[in-house]
Amino acid sequence: GESVGLHLPTLSVQEGDNSIINCAYSNSASDYFIWYKQESGKGPQFIIDIRSNMDKRQGQRVTVLLNKTVKHLSLQIAATQPGDSAVYFCAEKGGSNYQLIWGAGTKLIIKP
Amino acid sequence: DGGITQSPKYLFRKEGQNVTLSCEQNLNHDAMYWYRQDPGQGLRLIYYSQIVNDFQKGDIAEGYSVSREKKESFPLTVTSAQKNPTAFYLCASSFRQREAGTEAFFGQGTRLTVV
């Protein structure tokens, strides 16, 4: 669900290491999940998505894992680079009105 | 190129004035959304529209108004009733159908400052 008024959690990762960003989703009826990256002063950009009939999906340097049992979604970024510094949001879709529900976001900081 | 365009990028408003933020998309998307983002925080839904001539309040609709007269356009008016309007405003659009790639595409945002 949405965490209104709370500041974003932060994850600091050494450049070159792998990053894992986690998200707990709220609606057990959700069947479509999306990760977005938002750089400072810009709109969010689509990274990768996954449907509920899958557990894992891979893109270029990114992997999304879905655990429906515990309603958990994660984004793994391999060999993190300075350009990966951003805020990462998860979003879910499902239910009768099929609306997007946004997670709170995680700020990823890359240490040189 | 297809995309979603917000204008202006920066907007300054005097207290007590209404201002309208523009959002246009040429992606043939049915649904359009307005979000507010405050520094260091996530996205909060103001209004959304699933179809022309119809829109629904989001979580923080008070002090805002919208219209959806055309599929391509979803302008947001920040009224004088909005007590703390300074924020970053994001517009998004998506397909409605489950079968389509229903991720939302975002504009680059409008930063509104009350002076």
C-alpha cells in the first residue's frame, strides 16, 4: 500500500556490488507488478514488469522476483553503477478496478 | 515520437490564484492519472480518468480539479483551496485492459512553487 507522509527508506551499495530492493504489496488480487526508476527531478521510468503467473523475470542487469505467498516483490540490480542512483518504486495492479497501487519507494545510493 | 508531455516544467503561483497544469499524450491510452510528489516522498494519487468525460478522485483530491474532454488531454487545476500546493506534479497514462502492456508512462513533471 501507500505510505503517505513517510520519508523514503535508503539503500547504500558499493559500486560494482549487486543491489536488492524489496517491496511488500498489499492486494492479494493483484496480478501485474511493475518496477520504476525515478531520477532526481524527472518522472518515473519503467524498468521491468512481471505477471502473477511467473516467479521470476530477467532483463538487462535487472531481475524481478515475485513471491505471492508472502506478497513480496524484489528488484535485483547486478553490478550496480553510478547511473543506477535513483528512487525505485514498485507498483501493483489488480482487483475489480485494476488500478495502479504504488509502493513507498526506496532511494538507492551508490558508494564509489 | 509517441509520449506524454507535461507543461510547463516550472510554474510559479501567487497565493490565492488558480493554475492549470497541462498533460497531453499521443499513446492512445485510455487511462490518465495525476500524482503529487513532495520532497523525499512517494507518489500520491490526486485524480484519475479511465475514459473520456469521466474521472475519479484519488487519495488527495481536495483543492484540485480536472477535466477529460479529450482522450489525449487531462489538465489539472490547482485551486486556491489547496493549502499547500508547492510540490512536484506528475501525469501518467496507461492502457486499461489487462491483456495489454498496462504499465504507466510518465511525463517529466511540473514543479509548482507558491510565492
